[in-house]
Amino acid sequence: MAPKARTVGIKPKAQTFKDKSKPTDVRLSNIQAAKAVSDAIRTSLGPRGMDKMIQAGNGEVSITNDGATILKQMNVLHPAAKMLVELSRAQDVEAGDGTTSVVVIAGALLEACEKLLQKGLHPTAISDSFQRCSNKAVEILTQMSTPIELNDRDTLIKSASTSLNSKVVSQQSSLLAPIAVDAVLKVTEPGKESSVDLKNIKVIQSLGGTVEDTELVQGLVFTSRSAGTNAPKRIEKAKIGLIQFCISAPKTDMDHNVIVSDYAAMDRVLKEERSYILNIVKQIKKAGCNVLLVQKSILRDAVSDLAQHFLDKIKCLVVKDVEREDIEFVCKSLHCRPIASLDHFTAENLSSADLVEEVASGTNKFVKITGIQNQGRTVSIICRGSNKLVLEEAARSLHDALCVVRCLVKKRAQIVGGGAPEIEMALQLAALAQTVEGVDAYCYRAFADALEVIPSTLAENAGLNPIATVTELRNRHAQGEKTAGINVRKGAITDILAENVVQPLLVSTSAITLATETIRSILKIDDIINTMS
């Protein structure tokens, strides 16, 4: 009898388990998390935007409506949401302004992506289409822009004022905008406009007074008061020396104890110290120096009490504890080199200034150096405020205004604000969507609709009807009024160029480009993998 055939279970090929729904779920989760971040700061957009009160873990409170500041201090856990925080930071580095707008645009584009994915479009197709939309949008913005000249100070001030109008210190924009313009133009080197370094503008915060007391100093300001009680507080025709060595008794490199057993040895130690310090002070007087800046020392006193006594006698004003990171700025301002040893302390290594004086500002005292000969391209701004919250926000707002002027110096073109460029881009991209076919037609239309979030949010935050306002704005642009925008002060659609609401082209183009790049990154993610370390 033939043996019974045994059936062996052969596994069919390509039968491995594959969860098709996981990439979709991951994408949806990423989009929802990023949209939540966008919605959180959406109410802060525009001149009528709300402020956020941020309470840190250590109990410190700050009030701001600057998108980058809010997101930086927000405790974000979801990895996709963190990408939006990075996006805001990238916009802050690139343009300095539009940090809220870029996140709001990214949120609207993600919502558009979600709808397109539900229709069954492939993420890569959407991603490629959005890139083409972004390039076209930048072209439209460039066509809308008007070129400007750097010597046209009024135009630069208008752009800086527009940036300040959405801040807490909007009432003082007429004072802060000219300060920002003058500061940036002062540090701009002819022929090197593309690399304006804002580190050459030192913003010093001083508590007391009001924001109106903020001033621009064509010179150098030290936050510490001058050392010594009998030292002069005002010196004209000053000879300034910046030293990196200490005027005090030397110490050994290692921890050593010197035991003095009798009075004669003790007297000899004190006598040596006195003659050592006196030798340094004589050398300072011989060089003709009457203002001494001393770098902060971590090992011992930069200037001992005995040295201070001798320096008072030779009528020398001393500023102690100049921070190590400020040395480069001080050297650039005074056009001098730091003196590292007493041998190099000579008259040719000193710099000259018309006036050095100690001035009171609120509760603080500053040492101010003005009329510096051969001054480098640096400038100082003393920012004032009645309390810490207002002062910090004023300094942040001033930084945004400085960045706006820097953008105009880098790329000398400006466009109108008030939601006008976004509506113009939306209209032209929607018209373009009619001429293309396939997936692109859907994506162009979705991208165009998403851009309308900016005028819609501006209207909503100003207490207007967003649907009616955006519809009228779209109608005015369709009739050819390219400069029509939302005037939040009058609560109507007006020619926004006549209202002087203008912004740099670089702010808008970088917002569109960076937002699209981030959206493409989020779309390409289909799984989140946790690592062990």
C-alpha cells in the first residue's frame, strides 16, 4: 500500500505582513501636531494681534507677540511640531521679521496637504507640486516689488515702522524706527552691504524711564560705573587704554601659602607690592593715559585698592570688569588693540576721544565715550523701559526693526503689506491652476487657497468679518488694484501703499520658501522610529 502523501505548508512568496495604514496615520499625526503649534500663535499675527504671557519654570514671566520668542519658550514635545519651531527660528535668522507669518502659512499649507492626501494624491506628487508653486509665488512677489535706494531714509523708516506696529511698543514706532535705520546705515560698510553684522550694534537695556527715552549713541557705552570715589567723572580730550593685565599684587599659578614669620619680612612684602603697583601706574601716566579700561579677571582683582588710590591721584578714570566677549566690540569701536603687557603700554597704542563721562540713566550709571577718533563701524543703543517686561519687549521689537532694515540693505526691494501680496499670489496661482492639468491643478489650487490664511487672520484679529473682508479684497485685486490691502485702523480695504504699510521683499520670499521646504519635509516622513540612546 502506497504511503499517504503528507501536505507540507509552503509559505507563499511576498506574503509578509505590511501595515498599509501606518504611513497614513504617521503623516496625519505629524500634520495635526504641527497645525496645533500654528493655531497657538495665529492670534498674534498683525498689528491687532494678541500678546502671549509666557511663564517659565523658574517663575519668570515675559509678555510678547513675537512668533520666534513664543515658540522658543514653548515646551513642544512632538518631533513634527518641533520642525515648526525650527522653521520660525530659521526665518528669524534669515529675515528677522515675519516669524509668526511663516508658521501660520505653514499651518495652512499642512491643512491643504491633509485634504489632498484624503483625495488619494501621493505625498511625493504633492511635495513636487508645492515646490513649483513656491518658485512661482516668489516670481509673483518679485514682480510686485518696488526697488529702493539706501539714501532714501524715509522709505527705510516706513518699513521699520510697519514692523514695529505689530509690537507692544507700537506707540513709539516714530521714535524707534529712525534709531533702527540710522544704526544699521552706520554699521553698513560700502561694498559689503550683503553682510551687515548686527553684532556691531550693541543694545543696552536700562531699567527706568520710558521707551521714549531710548537713545542712539555714536560711540561706546559701558554698563558699569567708573571705579574709585575720588576719580574724575568727566574727561575731555581723553587718551584711552584697554589693558588685559591686572594692576594688583601678582599671585602664584598654583595654590601656595607664603608664611611670614616676622614684621620685617611683612614690611618688605608690602613695600614690594607698593613699588610693583607704583611702577605700573607711573608707566600709565608716562604714556599720557587718562581713561583706563580693564578686562575682567577671574583669578584676582583686576585693580586693587592700592592701585585705585594711585590712579585717583593721577586723575585717571577707570572702568573695571570689561567682559571678555565685549573686548572685540570695544577694539572695533575705539580702533585700538588690547594691551596684554606693561611693556607695550605706550602712547601709540592708546586711542583718543573728545569726551568720556559718567552719566546717570534711571537707576543705573553708565560710562559713555563719544567723539572717538577713527571710530569703527559700530554703534550703541540705550534701550529704556519702566519695568522689566516692557524693557525686554522693547529690546526684542528694536531687534526686529534692525533686521528689517538689514533685509532692505541686503535686498533693496520692498512690497506692500496688509495681506495684499498673499491675495495677489493666491489669484495668480489660482489662474495658473486652470492652465495646468493632472495632479498639479489640484495642488496649485490648494496652495493658492492656503495663502489666503494671512489676510483672513489679519481681518479676524482686527475684529472684522474675515469672509466678507477677504472676498472684497479678492475682488479689488481681480480689478487690478494690486496695492489694495486690509487697513486694520479704519477697518476697511484701502490702498495700503498710501498708508505707508510696506515690508522688505526678503521677508515675504523667505517666508514662502522656508514654509514650503518644511511642509515638504513633513510630507516625506512616513514613520517615526525611536532609538535606544
